[in-house]
Amino acid sequence: MGRVVVVTGVGTEVGKTTLGVALVRGLVARGARVCGYKPVESGLAPGVLGDAAALDEAGTFHVKPTPHYGFPEPISPHLAAERAGVTIDLGAIADVVATTRAAVDLLLVELAGGLFTPLGPEQDNASLLDALRPDEALLVVPDALGALHHARAAELAARARSLGPLHLVLVEPGRPDASTGTNARPLRHLFSSTHHVPWRAGSAALSADDVQPLLDVCLP
């Protein structure tokens, strides 16, 4: 039975997919059988490679269909689903994950938006995280002003929902500020582990070297 690692964050456009693709590629390079899966995605523009497709292509095992729920409008998944007349079924997603993990060494699942982004009237990404029961969960936070609040609020709320410990991943922001590089130490005691992931200058991608410590978290 393979491991399940969930990548979530404190919001949208914080680097979850870039990180997820780097982790999948890094684990594949180690010889692992890996699947990248994003079950819910909004903002799927025609002819543009979406996050789910990027994660799927990076792996050695592919889930079809991916994503399980895909919507064209770039809005919150719960609203996109409502407008499409669709109910996001967390049980169906959990079934896909359970089936897939039996065929791989690691299944990396990226959640849409932030940890508490709603997926329906009474469910959110935290509900999905709970349903998936992952081996590890990574919380992506931009390493910039506001990181302390965002990370603390997410961790405290996750703990209140009995979601278990999270690993903090501080990613280089698009525009570093005076707080960049100072946020890891005051947050370290709240998380299972704390990692800083630098972006390569002038590149939208991450290398395996950038995420090396996290590869060991995903697949010890």
C-alpha cells in the first residue's frame, strides 16, 4: 500500500502545484512509482495545461479522469460546482485515492485553493483532508509579511478539526520583503517540520535539489 501525501496551502496561487510537480519529479527520479492527482480544479481555460494535468504528467502512474471535478470558471470550487449543477462527492474522491494508492509507492494529492476553501454547503478542503487520511500533509505559505498569521491560523484551525500535525513549507514569494527569511523560526514549534523552498531566479520551476528534504518527508 502506497503512501498518501496531501499538498494544501493558505490560499490560491501560493505555489502548491509548482511544489507538487517538483516533488513528484524528484521521487520519480529516485525510482519510485508516483502519481500526482488534483481532484478538484476551477479556472480550466480551453487549450491551457491545468494544474491537475501538470501533476498527472509528472508522475509514472496516471489517474483518469483527472481532475475528478473540473470547472472552467476561475472562482471558488463550491460556487463553480453549484453553477454547474454538480455536487463534489468527497467519498468518490476518497475512493479514487484508495484505489490508486494500492498501485503506487506514493500518491500526491493537491487540494484546490486553501485548506478551508469550501467545496460545498457543509464541506471544505479540511473535510476532504480528513476523508483522505494522508500519511503526511504539507501546508504551503508564502515566506512574506503575513506568513506568521496565515500559518498560525491554519494550524490552529486544523488542530481544532483534529486533522493531525502539518508540515510547514515556506516558499519564496514573488516579491520578497523585509520579513522573508525570518518566519521559519517563530513557527517551528507549531509544525511537525518546517522547510524553506527557494525558487530558482527567473524560473517558474523548482529542481529536485530545492525540495530534497521534503522528498524524505514524502517517502522516508
